[in-house]
Amino acid sequence: MRRAEFHNEGPIVVALNHSNIEVQHFQIAGPRTTIKASGGLNMAESRSPLSLNLDANADLGVLQDLDRDFYSSGTLSMNAVVRGTTAKPLVNGRVELRNANVNYTDSPNGLSNANGVILLNGTNATIQSLTGESGGGKVALSGFVGYTGSAMNFNLEATANQVRARYSGISVTSDAEISLIGNSRRSLVSGKVTVGRIAYGASSDAGSFLSRASTPPSVPSAPSPLLAAMRLDIRILTAPDLRVVTTYADRLSIEADLAVRGTAVAPGMLGRVTVTDGQLVFFGNQYTVNTGTVNFYNPNAIQPVLNVSLETIAQNVDVVLGVSGAINNLQLSYRSDPPLTFSQIVQLLATNTTPNDPTIAAHQPTPPQQSLSQMGQSAILGQAVANPLASRVQRVFGLSALKIDPSVAGVSGQPTAKVTLQQKIASNITFTYITDVTQTNSQIIRVEWAITPKFSAVALRDFNGNVSVQMFYKFKVR
């Protein structure tokens, strides 16, 4: 915390006649700030009349002089006359904000280019006009705030147009109409938010995001009484032309109709998010979303319950992954075509090697034999090595996915390793390169072209150098 120095400009002249005080000259100056006052008051009685004139001009850059976590600029001016009594002062005048910019380090959004006029009328402050920019969009605020006795009353309305907010690697752009009505003892925040664009950060996939989301949010030990008494009734919808932008998803179509309830300290949520179509990366593997819903049932807490079906093809094996349950207790289920045991499916997805099954591996090289414990160690080691490296390589080279699958083979414990590189050439064309670094001329090259969501073509060059073209059509049997 830094300090800003304020000092008086010239002598402060105050005339005292018994209990009556008359301010004849009072001027305080600080960093790009001046405050002037004149008038009189009686200190003997709380009901004595007031007659004070205030004139202030401040550069908002003083905030960053006081606290380096602030970035601020612009000017604030106030011209006011204080009347009434010392027990119930009445302030009349105006406050004007010009080209104000305020950003705080820990806040996801700041306010820029804010201009407005606030009229002071006795015990009320009415926003005549207040507009600005936040998150690349436009914001506007109107309404009033009043003070009576020990309670504060307010009736405020805020609108936002194409405002972007970031949270935990996710960027959401939305329009909003929100109102705040009530007082400091009981209030209601209501309105509607329409989400038009969602962008995922490039440092996590869908599975990693679910892992972070399962951690319960921290609640302040001593929440503000104002926030604790602030009830919520906000509806969240997705726009018909919602765009989802991420390197980890294609054709992701989402529909949501949610209601935020509870209080500002303990919000809850009701409603459903439906994923109707698309592809995403889940813990390193690319899946097609068959169906997916996220339900919210608790009006006093945000507790998403998932029911998602994901499908992928690995080594010509069709694997369907089911994710269901509460976010903090997700249950995973696998099934495949041709049918494989659970351990074989885990081996297939973790190491990208075909299980030792003649019906499946007839045209594939025989994989090195591993014990169950070795397979587990390989999968864990692969994730530990690949995850930190992948994030750096993807940022540098723009890769969609990178996997390193080390393993220990045979009784001699000879180490081997496979490297998988994946890149989306276009929204519907994916190039995959797999190589065994311990052997020469041991590469798989795979190019997939999703002609339609149900029809795709795959060109493959296998470990033996054989080249093939396969056509796939996806349909459901009822």
C-alpha cells in the first residue's frame, strides 16, 4: 500500500463565535486533486442548520497512487450544497464522471471510458446518465440510491451489450438486463442474461475442466450483510446463434435455460444445459458427443449433475464413454464394439495400443506384453510426462493434441515409447501422426475427413507401411 500526500493550499481560516463555526478559507490539494469548502455550522446542537458549499475535482489516477493493484484514470468533479441539520444533512448538487477508467487486478472485468452525471437531491442520488465499456462491450447504469436513517434504499438497472467475462480459462460473451431493487436489509437482483459466445482457454481439455470444477468454491468466513440479504432471480439463456470457440471442440452445439436463485453469498441454480452435437477432447482423447445434459436441481447451491455419452474410434475399435453423476462424484462407464473388457478399453485409450484379441488385432503388429501393474504405471507416467510438455508444445506449434505413452515391456523391462501428434487442418479434417521412437520406420499416419456429422472418410498408413481408405457411417439402432 502506497501513500498519497494531501496538504492545505494557503492558510485554513475558520471563525469561531461561541458554538458557531464559519469556514472562511479551506482548500486541500493532493495528487491532481483539489477540495474547497466554505460556509458555516453549529456544533452545539444536532438540529442546528447547516450551510456548507463543497467543490471538488479529482484525478482518478490517485487510486493507483494509493494501491498498485488499481489501474485508473479520468476525472471526477463534484459541486454540492449541504443544507438541513447535522443530524439529517441534505446534499444537493451534481457529480460528474469524465473518461473514467478503473481496473482492479483481482477483478475479471474493469470499467473504461465511463462518462455520466449523478444528481444529488437531498438524501437521494439519481443517475441521470452513466455509460461505459467493459470486456469489449457496452454497459449502462440508471436508477437511484437513497439513504434514510440507518438503511440504504436502491433501485438500479444495468444493461450490458456484448460484454466478455473470463473465469477459470473460459471466456463468455453475453447481453444482460439486470435490476437491483430493495434496501441494505433485503434486496433482489433479477433479470436475464443471454450468452452469445463461449471460448475455452487453450490450456485444458473438457476432462481437466471437470476436475477443477469438482472443487467446491470457497465461501468467505464473514460475508457482507448486504450480500447475504441480496436474493437472486436471474435467468440465463443461450442465443440461437451461440458460438463455441476452442481448439478442443468442433461443431459444439449447446442449449441452456437456467435460473440462478439463492443469495449473492450462497447462489443456487435450477435448469438444464443440453449438448446436442459436436466433438471434444476428454482427458487427451477426441470424442463425438452423442447426447449430453447437465442438470441443476438445488436452488440453494450450484451442483451440476451430468449425463453425457461420448464416442471415439481408437485402433478401429468404437468406444462409448458414459459420464454421469454429480460433479464431485462422477461415475465413468465404458462399452465398445467389438466388445472388450474394462481393462482392455482402459489400455486402448491410455496407451493407444490394440488389446491382444485376434478378431481386433488381426492386421495390427503384436504389442509388447505388459502386466496389469505395468499398464497402470505406463498410463500414469504418460499423463505426468505429456501434460506439462503438451501445454508448451501446443502453444508453440499450435497442435490440437500431444500424447507421450511410455511403457515397460517384457520380463527384461525394456522401455518403449510412442509419441502421438494431432492437428486440425480444418474444422472437419484431422491429421494424426503416431511413431514408436524405439524403432525405425514405425509410424502411423491417419487423416480423417468428417464429410458430414454422420459420414466420414479415413486414410490410414499403418506400422507395416500398408495404406488404406475406409468409409464410416454412423447410425443409431432403436
